[in-house]
Amino acid sequence: MVHHPVTLRASAAAFFSLTDSGLNGRWRYTLGVFLITMVWLLGGGLVYWVVGSLPLGTAREYLALNASLMMLLLGVLIVHVFLHRRPLRTLVTTRKAISWSRMFQGGAVWGAILLTGVLLESALYPARYVWSFEFQRWVLFLVLALLLTPLQCAAEELFFRGYFLQAMGRIFRKPVVPAVLSGIVFAIPHLLNPEAVVHGMGIMAITYFVMGLLLALVALRDAGLELSIGLHTANNFFLVVCFGYEDSSLPASAFFTSVTYDPVFSLASVAVGGLIFYAWFFRRAKDDAHWTQSLE
């Protein structure tokens, strides 16, 4: 049997029902969002400044950025456990336990989609990517990415697709509205990224929104964050150690670097790749459910 119901509305309802346990009044979510934001901005800003002041060489900016996001993770966990008094699992999944294999599946599929997109872009624009591999620097960033990228992406997913999405689900039971709101809120802080300033706020805002919307719809359709965490982690890991681009918000040492970032191609890649990812998991889930029902 498939884990989740066969429609977006049914699986989203199951995900939103996780808030039926614990203490979940609207004032608690209002206070919770405020507290998490303050811990992230103030605590994260302080941590970023402290780590950024240390003599950490070429990895300083990367470490400072990721360390600041640990404050977002800390804020979400504190609010969820002490303000709402709910088990951590209810922020993540409707499964009986968090599915690590589901995370790896999401990461593997998105990684394959990203690689296909880069190969296509390289074929269409041969001069766009240049070899930028430096062994010692790359090994350093590989180790850091393996250790920190999953935590960084989990922090964002637990807030944007976990806490905030569930909060909106208590107000809007139809899944599309919470997903859209989550996508908007996800896009806002990303507009501070260097690439948004360099390549245009408008096109980058749409790209961030589409990515946020994709992650939200995947979480709702799968009734859990595992696929979204896997997708997000693979995306950021890929940018750090495989194919990066100039003016990226993620300091990196990749095999190849894009010297000409094309925001339109990037938006198209996210949109098309997102459709493929969604269809890969949930078209098959629907077919499997129909097959199972035919045996009953």
C-alpha cells in the first residue's frame, strides 16, 4: 500500500491533522512565528557576525551563513516543543517514524533532474560553464557540505514547509492557499541573496516562489517533509560541490562554475524540473493505488 492518500486534498488534510495534537491556538502560532523570526534574525545575525570574524580562510563565509541558519532550526524546535508541546515527528510527517529513505529518494531524483538540466544547458550554450576544480578547496567544501547542507535545508523546511505551512493549514483547509502563502514567505528572505540584486528582483522572486511552491506542494502531496528535505538538500549540495555559479548566495568550490547565469533558463529549469519530480513520485503513487485497489 502507498503511504499517502491518492489526492492532494486528502494528503494535505492528513498533514494538517498533525496539528490536532498538542496546543495549537492561533495566538500560539502568531507568537511562534514571531519568536522564530526573532531568534533567526537576532540570534542568526549575532552568530553570523561571530563566525564571520573568525580566521577560517576560504570557508569563513560558508560557515557563517550556515551557522546563522542553525538559529532558525533552534527557534523552530524550541517553539514546537515548548510552546505547542508536540512531538517533533508531528512537524515532519504523518508516517509512524521519519522516513530517511524517502529523503534519499527525493535527493536522488532531484539530483538526476539537475544534472540533466546542466547537461542540456551546456549543450545549448557551450561556453557557459568553465572548469573551476581546485582539489584542496573542493575537498574542504565537500566535507562541509556533507555536514552542514542537510541541517541548513532541514532548518528551512521545518519552518517554511513544516511550521508555517501547518499554521496556514489551520486557517485554510484547501491545500493550494497554504502552499502559495508558503511559497511567498519562502521567497521574501531569499531576495536578499546576491543573485537577486545582480540579475533582477522580479525574475528571481518568481524563481524563488516557484521553488517554494514546489516544495510546499510536494510536502502536502506526500503528507510529510521527507521528499522536500531531500530535494532541497540535493539542490544546495549540487550548487556547492558540482555546478556553481558566480554571485551565488552559497560560497562554493564546484567542479564547474557558470560564468553567465541565465535567470530565465534557471526559472524554466525549476518549473519543468518540478513538474517532472512531482509526476515521478505522485503519478506512480496514483497508479500503485489503483493497482492495489484492483486486487482488493
